[in-house]
Amino acid sequence: MKKFLIVTSKMIQSARGNKCCGILPIHPKDFLYLTTSSEAALKEIQQSTKTLEQYNEWAKEIGQVQEHEGRHRAQAVLNAGGTKMLVAIQAAFGGYAKYRFEEGDRGTPSFHVRYLKSVDIPNTFYGEFAPSRSLKVDTSKFKPLFP
């Protein structure tokens, strides 16, 4: 039995469109810890999660995630005994999502665009809905979405 989520090219394109800078494998429990605000919310996710096979079948049929189902997908991976899932990373600098840095003065020969790499990604992630939650992550497996 497969214990991983299918990732399609449409999903990658959608991540780029949402200013995500790359993909990082992460344990589903860690993903749920960072993206769920309470035990009650986690319990609701656990009770309403479909099987991993259903999410993978939808990925094949539709090609992309519908709405906000990442936490349900993480729970499905856990339920199937999986230990890693690919997560699109959106890096925020100064409160704004960034996937590249513009360096030098625009219109001069020194100006260039540099896309984020693993060295730019902090090794501590903070909760989306519970910012007091933090987690150390291994960014060495970060794969940029842009050249």
C-alpha cells in the first residue's frame, strides 16, 4: 500500500502561483502541529479525513488540491502509516511572501534577481494559526520551485 501523497504538476504550478518558494518533506504530525490551533480542531480533522487512496485518486482526476485540505491529507498519510509528506513552503520576510530577492539597483548592471535557496530558509518554522508553536526543521532537503 502506498503511504505517500501524489504530487502533480498542477499542484506545483499552484504553489508557484501562491508565491511558495519551494517544497520540503516534513512529518505529517509536525505539519498538523504547525497548522492546527487546538485539540478540538485536530479531532475534527481526524474524524473527517478520507483515506489516503481517496486523496491520491482525486489528485489523479483533478490534478490539484481543492480548497484547504492539507491538514486532512496529512492525517490521511498518518492513518496510512506514512512518515513524510511534501509541503509547499511560503517564506515571509517583513510580513510578505517572498520567493526571490532583487539585489542591486534596478536599471544598473549590478541588478539581478536571486531565487530563494535552502540557505535562505530558516530552520525554525512557526505555526500558521498558533504562532506560539514552533518546530526545528531540516532545510537541507528543501527543493526550490524556481530556477
